Amino acid sequence: MLSVVIPIYNEEPLIDELVKRTIPAIESFINEYEVIFVDDGSTDKSLEILLHYRKQNNRIKVLSLSRNFGHQAALTAGLEHAAGDIVAMMDGDLQDPPEILSGMYKKIREEGFNVISGRKTGRKGGGQNNYLTHLFHLIFSKISGMEEIENAGNFSMMTRDALDALLSMKEKIRYLPGLRSFIGYKQGFVDFVRDERYEGEPKMNLLKLVSLALDAIFAFSSFPVRLCLWLGLLGIVVFFVAGVYVLTAKVFNFAIPGWSSTMLSIYFLGSIQLVFLGIIGEYIYRNYKESQNRPVYFVNKFYDGNLAE
């Protein structure tokens, strides 16, 4: 059986189109399936519309969370409730074309892959978020050493063994594409051009994109710590050169009186120290969140039983 997990947060305008495209796309290559829509604390009529479609099709299941926990938490909730032998996850804004699922399924069933990721070869439309997302994937793939996941986001499909391995990692601050790459197994890709958002405003604004990027970088890269080392070494070099200049100026009596050099030195040192403190603070915050051991999400109700619910 195939399970497809789709997080939903205030997507009332596009749910009709999402269902009309996703269900036929799945039924074109498999009969046994379930689609788990995860309502991530929507405040519009998203949940009501999803339950309406559930009454029409008992293979549509709705997992309602108690509040908005965020995109990665909603995906995790859906993955943990999926019953399929093969499980896919995709965004609910139709930027991930559901028609690509058949190609992923074929690679897993016929070519023996455990994990297939959707790799973006281009993006329709422009927009600041598209450019920032592309820049993040480029930078993250280089500094994390996971170059194979460049331009691969959440859109993916995996076997039950691979999913169980992914779910065995219990980080509270999660970046699923990184975790998916970390587990190993036989991984492949299906290339596609990412569509424009079908309707409505993007839910991942600039602040959320930056927050997700930081979570990914601090979880899968030693770059922040090494940046501290590099800046420290740079500071040593700068002040060695400055020290030689000052001594030379004193010896040959061409030192310029004033506080400019002193103040610049203080600002430079202070800036480096603040960068160090910020990076250390990020690690401390993440360790604190992990030590709290709070659940990633809470379920309000899982509509997976009788259609009369």
C-alpha cells in the first residue's frame, strides 16, 4: 500500500484542486493507497473541506493537530501515522506536482531504490522566496557535505525500512531532507520543474525560511563552529599586522595621534565576540529544546475510521 502525507495550513482556496489532481494521479498507478492530510491548526475552513472529501473517499484520512506546530512537525505527524509499505510526502500548495509520484513509485518498485527524492531542475515564476530557497539549497549542500540533496526538498517517497530509520531519529528541531539523506540506503532522484503556487499566499515567509535554514545548518554542519575558529585566526593575523605597524610607527616617529585605530580595534574585537556568542547561543538553545523532550506535535483527532465521524 502507498501512503501519501500532505500537510495543510490555511489552504482553503486550493484544496479542491489539490484533491482533484492528487487522487487521480495516485489511482493511475496503484489501487491500494491512503492520503493523509495533516491539518496543522488551520484557522480557515481547510479542515471542514478536507472532512467533506473524506466522506466521499474513505482512502482520504485527516490528521488534525491541536495547533499550528510548523511544517516539519506536521510532516512528521503524518509520517508517524502512515500505514503504507511505501510512503511519500509532498507539500500541499501544488508546487510539488502529484503527477511525479508515479515516477517515484516506479523507481522504488522496479529499480530497487529505498528513497527517491524530487530534485528541482527549475522553478516556474520568480519571487523572492524562490531565489532564497535556491540559494539556501546551494549553500547547505556545500557546507553540510550532503551535495546529493542539492535542490531536493520535502517531496519524496521511501520504503517502510527507510521510513522506520528516519522516524527512529527523535530530534525535536527537525529538517527532514537532511534526516532523509543521513539514513543512507539506496537513494535516487526524479527530476522535475517546480510549479508556481496554485493559489493563495506562501506560508513560508522570509522569517520562516531563515529559521528553517538555521535549523538545517546547525543540525547537519560544523560550519558555524569552524567560522568561529576562522574569525579568531583572522583576528590574530589582523592584530599581528597592526602590532607590527604600531611598533614601526613608534620607532620611526610617524605615529598619528588619536583614537581612530584604538576604536577600530575595539569594534573589530567586539564584533567577533558577538558573532561567537550568537553561534554558541544557537547551539545552547537547540540543546535546551532537545533536553526538554517535549513532543513534536499533539493530535486533536485522527479521522481514519468510520466515515460518519
